[in-house]
Amino acid sequence: MIIGLPKEIKNNENRVALTPVGVKELVDRGHTVYVQMSAGVGSGFSDEMYVEAGALMLPCIEDVYDKAEMIVKVKEPIAQEYPLVKPGQLLFTYFHFASDEALTDAMLASGAVCIAYETVQLPDGSLPLLVPMSEVAGKMATQMAARYLEAPQGGKGKLMGGVPGVKPAKVLVLGAGIVGTTAATVAAGMGADVTIADISLPRLRYLAQVMPANVKTLCSSKGAIIEELKSADAVIGSVLVPGARCPHLVTKDMLKYIAPGTVMVDVAIDQGGCFETSHATTHSDPVYMVDGILHYAVANIPGAVPYTSTMALTNATLPYVLQLADKGWQQACRDNASLAKGVNIVDGKVTFKAVADCYNLPYCLVEL
């Protein structure tokens, strides 16, 4: 198969979808890999490293799309890439269709096959290609909350862990999945007073047993969240419904319970955000104020640490890339039911129900 690796062009996105080691794996199996020049530089991988791995280098993104049967990326194509996608071309990347109708329409019109990292799902319900970036995003969410609590950044001027004689900051984490648990663990390690909320009692029971003593668990409800918002210094939103748009756990009306200078970090912004007042921001302009409350809603948080993120992501994605390249997407999905769950769009049809429901579009079983 001919695989293309374009350079990411989303704002401050320095990750790359394949390392030179991954390229060598593909080349050793007889595949051809075209890499756009400087695609890996932001993650610490030079063009020379890709050449040594057997890649063929191309100067511009248009050439990569033109030659490739399969495009492997990190983030979804942005508007200037839409015209480059060809009918029948396979795209393997994060898509988050439920939060971007324009992207959905463009990929439907392209006639491409779109397999989304974020909906590849194992039999136990886990999301293997989302986990590594969730771990990075969870750690960074707490780092950002700590940073923006500083007075020069617009926050309350509170130190996460306090000092002897001064209480630590109070952190509310909404969602006890990978992102939320990681964020709560880091906040606890900083010495904060942490509450993690979720609707799953079994998950909360587990966390109550394994988390540090300064982490409390809370069964999530609107009333319970409102009570916690009244005293929170930082709120980290990490709720996920696989492939679907996130519910708004903090509505605009609930901001009246939150003190000015509180920091709200919406890690779920890729899927539409779990705060009603959230809108996607970038690393170059990451925050904004609503009613005196600071919102951080960067849509590609792990892009700020591209070396770590690229290594973690490709550790997870490479086995699936190899399956797709070796077998073609149809046979690979027949052989691997988890990978089949990642197929969101095929030849102008939506094959992932949550996306179809989001936009009231016809839903087609991927098996058809």
C-alpha cells in the first residue's frame, strides 16, 4: 500500500502520526511511505531520519495527498485540506465528527473512508487509541489549571498545594475516566484538595480505594455539581461519550455560583465541550473570560508536548496502521472488530451511529 504522512497544519500542532521507526516497519513489509518534508521536526524527528527509515520525501502536502492510498494523521483535516481528499482514499486520524459539522459534510462529500482513532473500541469498552492522549491531556489539564490560577494570568492567585498554615486550592474534576483520573492524581500530587465526580458508582468505589487521601469522590448530579462549584478554585471537565457530542455539565446559568478568578479547563472540547460557555481555543490564544471566570479550551492540548505525545500515540496506533496497510481496510476490519468500530464514514455514508444521530443523517452499518 502507498501511505502518506502529511505535516500537521492545525494551530501549534507539532505532533506527527508516524515515527521513523514506524515508517521502517511499513517499508520492511513492502509498503511505500511518502513523508512531507519537515513533518516530524516539531516532534524531534528530522527528514534524514525518515530517509534512513526508507521513506520517500515530498515537498508539499498536496503531493502527499495526491500519491497516497492511505493518509495517516494526528488531527482531523482542516478546511484547506478538504479539497485534497480523494474518493476511496483511506484517512486514519482523530476526527471528532460530532463536534464539527463542516468537517463531517466535507468528508461525506469526498467519498473517502474515514477511520477515527477515538472510536476504535476494545471488547471491554476501552478506547486504546484515545488512552495515551487522554493521559497526556489529563496531566496537562492540571498543569494549566495551576498556571492560570496565578494572579498575573487572571486567576485567584492561589497555589495548588498551599503552604503550611494556608489551605490548598480546591479542584473539581468532572468525569472519572482516564483524563479525569489522571488530572485528579496530578492535582493530588501537588497537594490540592480534590473532588472527582462521576455517575458510575463502581468507578467511584474503585477510586475511593486507590486514590490519595486528599481525593474525595462524588456521585455526579446537577445539584451536587452546583454545590461544589461554589467553593471550587479550578474545574476540569473530562466527560466523554465515545464518538458523540458531550453533555453540558456546567451550563451558562451555573456560572453565577462560581467565584471570579476560578479556572475552568475543558478537556472535552474536541467533542464539543462539557461547559456550555466553552469554545475551542489554540495554544497561541488559549484562554478567555466569561463573567470573570477564566476558560481554557485548547482543542489539541497534547500538541504542546509533541515529543512525548507522538511517542505515546504511535505506540498505540502503529499496530492498527500495519493491519490496514497489510490487509486493506475492509479485510482488516473484518478480522478486527475493534478496528471496525473506528469506521465513521465510507463513500458518502455515515457508519457510526452517534455521528448520524448528531446531525440527523441516515445511518449505514459498516458491514454493508
